Amino acid sequence: MKSNEVLDLLEWSGAIMKGHFKLTSGKHSNQYIEKFRLLENPIALDKICSSMSKLFEKNDIDLVVSAAIGGILVAGGVGRHLNIKHIFSERVNKKNVF
């Protein structure tokens, strides 16, 4: 998937938000991508996961790992397209653990 196609998909799904946002890093931005707009749309989610998996299909990948909550569906979709296992980590006391 080309960059403009990803942007179109983000816009189509309503994931691109404009305004004032304070990010978890503490920085500020006038745009934010709300990943849950993609995750709640099975067509958009599958297109993103399929495109991501193609980036790695020629590599010797054994496992897809993501952060908990929002990343779980993406890791699952990429893992499904690559036909490999997917797991996630959770943040406990400010550290990601399995």
C-alpha cells in the first residue's frame, strides 16, 4: 500500500483528527491518528494488516509482538497474514512485560 493509499484509508475511516492534542510523550500536536477508528472497521484493519505483513513476508519472522490494547488487533491481523503466532505485552509499573 502506498503512502497516499494509507492516508486515504485513515481519512476514510475517520482516524485523522485535527485540533489540539497533548500526546503521552508530553508533546503537543495539531493532528492525531485515533487508531481505534481503524480497529473498529474490519475492512480498514485488514487492509492495514495485509500491507504491514507484506513488508515482512520475505523475512524469517517467528513471532509478532505488540503493546496491549490497541496493538493486539494489529498484531493479530499481521500474524494471520503471515501465518505466525502473535503475542502482546502489558505496561506494569511503567515497564512493558509479557
